[in-house]
Amino acid sequence: MDEEYLCKECREMSKVMIVIHNLFAGHFSFGPQSSTMTEFLPEIYPQLCLKPLDNI
């Protein structure tokens, strides 16, 4: 199963219970990317979230 198919199915099959405007959310990484993305997180975190990075 590829990512394009998975995204298409999620869009078509989702039953949204709530809508929040002005919110960005997404997956952080897939398995092989996780270690590199975790190292990169302190650099990009201020652009992604309003809360301090202290608890990560």
C-alpha cells in the first residue's frame, strides 16, 4: 500500500467528528526517517508549536 492510496482512502472514508480552524497537524516521520527527524526537531519546533520544547 503506498502513501497516495492511504491518503485517498483516509479522505474518502473519514467521518469527521469535529472541525478546528487555523490548526496544522501532520505525521512527524515514517520509521526510517524518525531518528533524523528527532535530531532536527529542536531546530524546527518553534515554527511548529507555541509550547516550549522542555517536555520533549
